Amino acid sequence: MKDEEKSKEELIRELQTLRKQLNSLNFKNKEIQNDNKVEEFELKKYEQFIQQLEEIAYLIDKEGNLVFLNPAFEKLSGYKKEDFIGKSFAPLFDDNNLKIAQEALEKTLSGEKSECELIFKGTDVIVHYINQPFLNEEGEIIGLIGLGRNITKEKLAEKALLESEKKFRNLAENIEDVFWLREAGPQGKMVYVNPAYEKVWGRSRESLLENRHSFMDSIYKEDLEKVIEEYKKTTKTGKFDLEYRIVKSDGDIRWIHARSFPIFDLDGNFFRTSGVAIDITERKNFETELKNAKKEAENASHAKSIFLANISHELRTPLNGILGFSELLKVKNTFSEKEKLWIDNIYKSGEHLLSLINDILDLSKIEAGKIDFHESSFYIKDELKSIIEMFRFNSKLKDIEFDLYFDPEIKHKIITDPRRLRQVILNLLSNAIKFTPKGKVEFSIQKKSKEKYLFSVKDTGVGISEENIKKLFIPFEQFGNIDQKIHGTGLGLVISQKVVNFMGGEIKVESKLNEGTKFWFELNFPIEMEDINPVQETILREIVSGSKEKILVVDDEPINSFILKEILEQMNFLVYIAENGEDGLKKLKEIKPDLIILDLMMPVMSGFEFMLELNNLGDEFQSNIIVSSADVQEETKLKSLELGAIDFIEKPINSSLLKEKVLYFLKN
């Protein structure tokens, strides 16, 4: 009985043990099931990730058959993956690409990682593959697994970059100028320098690539400091623009113009400097030659000016005697008609020579760019009245008509140089009268707009051939009937054209041989709106004699003094003579003259020195001074006025002008 009870208890314990073991097995089974679910979830997650990859994911067995392909395969290759699963990848590639693929497969199956770039047959798609050995649970290689990324755009960009670099190198390596690239910053290395460096500097490229500062070893000693200063700025800004000299190994000195520019990356950061160095030695030599030539030309021009001024002075001095005495003789009534004709011819010859001297001096000044031009405001009609009256008189003497048209719309003062305008009109009208044996001469002034005026001179004279029209504005050229006696320098038209050009216009001409000629030009003049000119006549003041004012003539030439004394004494003035400035100061203190007529170039004391001394005397000795000189340079006139002269009369002296000025200054 006891044995039976014991057996039951043991059986119960065994059953309990079995139940526990069964429960444990059930729990483990559930754990396994849960683990399987987790693994299944992870696998699905990885599978989903692989299916969504833009890269091709693939699995290949040892025989080269495709075991797995994700959807990216179809997108990149254009093939259906169903057509290749379980089959060889060989049909996907041409022979060249297939060979590369098989080499990569063999390398990977041998246990090594491999990479390759392949193009699918029939496409331009370039794919970069990375392959890894695929192992089973025992660690045996049973195939390969890999990813393929589309690198077509990168390859195209790389190709374009290579082509661009090739073009750049072809250009850089064949230009004569030095081109270089350097990294930014104080320690930036030299990245590239073209072969021209060796030719220009006479040093190897390698030396510069090894030491970016080595180019400075050749810089001319006097230029080195400024180059270093500019170079320091370049490391911060990348900008450099400087001319300097270098000395080559053979001692040859070359001029260099170096410039550099900053290069920025895509983020706008300064990361490189590019530069060009040009050999400008030839240009510098040319500039030096040009400067020397300019200096020589200026010296020659200065020498020419001095020569012309001197020769002018030397010619004007005797001319003053010729014209002065001729004019004095002309007013005498004791000569026969024949003798009067001789005197008149002497006077006209002197005037012709004076005209030649004046024209040559004027042309010389204009060609040197030193044209005398002094603007003032005036009425055109008043300014030209005396000229018009003179040519009316001359035309009557030749029995030809003289017609004048003056636009009634011209009512305001214009602003320009009246002397230069008179000079041009005088020349054109003089030529018209001269070359018109019969018929008429027409002179017109029209207002074309608010500030534009048209001047025209037309005649029915001998005319000019088409061939000669081309030579009209050439110095010393004259045209007309060969039987005509023509007097003049041949410079009038040349000077007039240059004056009109300076004023902003151009003299134009139309002519037919034996029918006549027309000259015209247009000029713009500023006008004064405040004062409108009424129709008026210029009244010439009569020269009234009978005064007893004292006039002191200071001149070292007895002939000049004698002529002035004769002219002024005819006007009943008291005339005193001094032979130089020192003598003039003594006479001035003695007589206290009402007016002084002063020469400039005199021994002992010049006219300039005389005026300086006079300025230091008291008010009781002050007197109006008219300078009369054969030195007619503009600077001489200006200096005379600056020192106190009230006017300047050129020698040879025009007696009418002298009388008018003397009376004016004595009465005012």
C-alpha cells in the first residue's frame, strides 16, 4: 500500500515536472515565433529600402547569373528585370564593357572588393559599381552583392572640365604673356605658370612653382620696394596692377606690366589669384622716344618762335621807318604827281611786307596751338561797319557792285573774338574784290537759329578750277588768271580756315572757272539777351588838333622817335624825346608828361624796367603809358599791360590808329 502511494506521488511530481517543461517549451516556442516575426519585419524593412533605392542593387551567383535586381535597374538600363533574373548579365553590355564586368566578377569572387564603370548597351548611361563578396552561413563565397550609381552627369561635367582645362592649357601655354595661378593667402602656393615665364624672366617655371617669391629676385633694385608693397595687398585682395622693371640673367632690362585678379569659389570665398604679366618694353621705349621727340619738337618750336619773334622785331624796326616816313611824305603838297606815285608805291610795298610778316607769325602761332583769342560781347553790324564801308569804296574804284544783306533778326550782342571775326571777313571780302574784274560781290550774314549764324561771300569773278579748289587751304598757294597782278602771301585763306576751325566751324567753297566763287561758314555764338541793339550808325570821332599836352617818347631808335615826334607835333602836342628807360625817368621827373609812348627793347634800361621803376615813384609822377614795340608776341603784350601800360601799339605804327588812341587817352 505504501509502495502504491509512493508511486502515485512520484507520478504526480513527474507530471508537474513535465508540465513545467512543457510550459517552458511553449514559452520558448513563443519567443522563437516572436524572433521570427522581428526578423521577418527587419527583412521586409530592408527589402523595402532596397526596392526604393535610386542605385541599382543586385546579387550575382558564382556562375555570373543575376539572382536579384531592384527596380532601379529598369530605370537606368531600360531593360526588364524579369528578362534577366536567373540569367547571365552578359547581354547587358558590349564587348569592352563585358570584359571589364567579368574582370570585376572574378576579382570579387576571389574575395576582394572591386569597382568598375560600365555603360549599358544601347544607352549613354554610365554606372559606377561597387562589389562585395556574398558569403553563406559557413563563410563560403557563393556570389557577389553590389550597388550601381548613375554617374553620367558627373562624367559629362568631368569631360567638359577636362576639355576646358585642355583649351585653357593650349591657350595659356602658347601665349607670349606670362599667366599664373596662385592660392589665396600669405602662404598660398603657386599652382600654375605658363612657359612664357621662362622667356620673359629668363628663369625656369619649376623655380617659381617651388618658391612663389623667386620672381622678385629679378626685379630692378629701384622698383623692388613698390612691388613688395603691392604684393602684400594682393595676398588679401587678389588685386595687383603695377609697372616695374626686371633684369634678366644676361643683363637685359625689361619693363613688365603685371595685373592680378581674385577668383572666388561657389560660396563667394576668395581662394585663388590669377595674374598676367606682359612685357611692355617696346611700348616703354616708344613712349620714351615719343617724349624725346615731343621735347625736341617743343624745343624746335620754341627756337622757331624765338627766331620768328627776333626776325619780326628786326624787320618791323626798319619798316617803321619806311612806312612812317612814307606816310609823312604823303601829306606834303610839295611833290609832283610822279613823285607822289613813287612815295605811294614805297608805302604799299612796306605794307605788303608787313602783311607777310604778320601772316607768317599768325600762322606759326596757330600751328603751334597758341592762337590769340580774346572773347568780348559786341554787335556784329557795328564791328564790321568799317570793313563794309572800306570794301564799298574799293568796289566803286573797280566799278563792280557790292551788295550787303544783314539779317534783321540779328538784334543781340554776340560773344566771340571780334578781331578774329574781322580777320576772316576781311580776308574773304578782300579776295572777292581782288579776283572780280567785273560784275558784283555779295556779302550776307544770316541768323539760322538762336545762336547759329551763316556768313557768306559770293562773287562773279575769275573762279577756281576743281583741281585748284583742293589746294586752296595750302600755305603760299595763289590762284587766279595768270595775267592778273596778284599781291598777297597766299596765307590768308589758310589762316582764316584755321581760325574758323578754332571757333567751331569750317569754311566751305563752291566755284566754277570764269563764273565766280562762293565761300561760306557757320558759327555758333553765345548771345547777350539783356541789351538789344537799336539800328544805329557808328560815328567816328574827328581828330581835333590844337591841344598842348606834353607827350614823352622813350625809344632808342632815332628814326622811330623822329617819326612819332613829327606825327604828334602835327597835332600841336609838345613832344619830348628820351633815348632809353633811364633817360626817360629823368625827363619824366622834369616835365611830368600827360602821356608816355614807350619802346621795350632798349639799352641801359628796357621798357619793362622803366615801368617797374615808375611804379615805385610817387603819384605825382604817374602817367598813362602806351607801349609801342616791334615785339608783338602775346606774352609781351600781356606783360606790358600787367606792368601798368594802358594799351599796346604794334610797330610799324599806323599813324591813324596812333592819333586815335592818343586823343582817346588824353581826353579820358
